[in-house]
Amino acid sequence: MIRNIDEELLPDLHARELWNWWKEGERHGIPRKRSDFDPTDFPRVLPGITLFEVERKPWRFRIRLVGTRIAEETGHDTTGYYLDELPNTEKVAARARWAAETRQPYFLPMTPVTWTPNNFKLYATLALPLVDDSGETNMILYYMSFANASDAGK
């Protein structure tokens, strides 16, 4: 997990577009608000977006949106599920909690998909926390890109 994100590390133009949007809206270490994000502003990026709603007491993450490309790559649409209802998502939940608690973004370079039947895939993800009016993270915006494990290193 990379915490000091260099735009050059991001896998494609869509990830860079979201990263720049998020950075430009950050003020004094406080991320953009959830209300700043309008998915229709990013029509080309939308298929690769996932939104997690952050719940506290207890910590849980409800998947509010799964882009069509993500659903196709992973083999199912998990919109509406809680992350802890899906298999092998403990590491995903730990990273989400870190992003929510710290209000910091992270980038995860290509890593094996373990939370879907299509485990021959690799994925990279950019996680961007979004806050409510009180400054608390209430949503995490993810952009994901995929590759086949057999293509790694090519």
C-alpha cells in the first residue's frame, strides 16, 4: 500500500483524472466532501469506480456502487453488500478502515484478486476518502484497474 502517491505510479489516465480531482479539492489536509462527487462528471471513469459507505460502531463498509467494468472483471456485482459479507476481504477492510480513520488516500499496485471467483486476475486500486460536513470520512471512492495474472510483467 503506497501512501505517498506519485501520479506517475497510477495505472492509467482515468486514475490520474480522479487523483487530480481529489487533490485539487483537498484543503488543509481535509479531503473533498462526498457532496463534491458527482459520478456524471466522470462518465469515462464510472465503469471502474466503486463507492464504500463508511459505518462506525461497529466498523463496516457497505458497497454502494460497483462500476460495470469491475462487475465484469470480478464476475459479480456486489452493490448493496457489506464488505464483511464477502469472502477474503479482511485486508480490503483493514485498508478501508485506515483510509477512513486517517482521511488519507492510498494506492495499491497490482496485487492478486482474492475476493472473487476470478482469482486469476490482478488489480490496482486508488482509494480516495470523502468526508461529510463534520470532516469525518463517510465514503471511500475507489478506482480499480485489472490485468490477468499471466500478463504480469509484460
